Amino acid sequence: MERKVIRVEVTADDIQRGEKKSETSCAIAVAAKRSGAKLVYVDPTSIHVDGVDYRLPDEARRFVDAFDACHVVEPFSFEAKEIGFHD
């Protein structure tokens, strides 16, 4: 079975609306919800969207760290692959 892939585009508005250190309301979660996802939470290494777990790519992990540390961050987009049994 092929792994699912999601694409998330984080806009300046998502960054402004996002809450620091919030698994469910950070900029990445806001962006995923804007794309139509219902249940989203983000941890330092993964994003969980409507019951499916995806591994955050390095760029997104760095974004999470910088966003939570109140550093200036820029809009970006990323693709995340579903976490498999052998990851």
C-alpha cells in the first residue's frame, strides 16, 4: 500500500493567527485546518491530520522550533509523508 502525502502551505496569515507552543493552534496546524483538515495536532517531529500521522520534513521541524522560540519566521510550504511501520 502506498503512503499518503500531504502538502501544507503556511501563509503569513497562518503565522499571525498561530499560537506559540500550541499543538493544535500553531501556524502549521492553522494552515492544515485551512486546507480542510478537521483534527490536527503538531509535535516537534510529526503532524497528525484526521487520524493519520505524517513525518515533518527538516524544514518544517526547524520552523516549529523557531516559531515556538518567538523568532521571525517566513511563509513556506512542505510535503509530509505518512509515517510507516518501518520509519
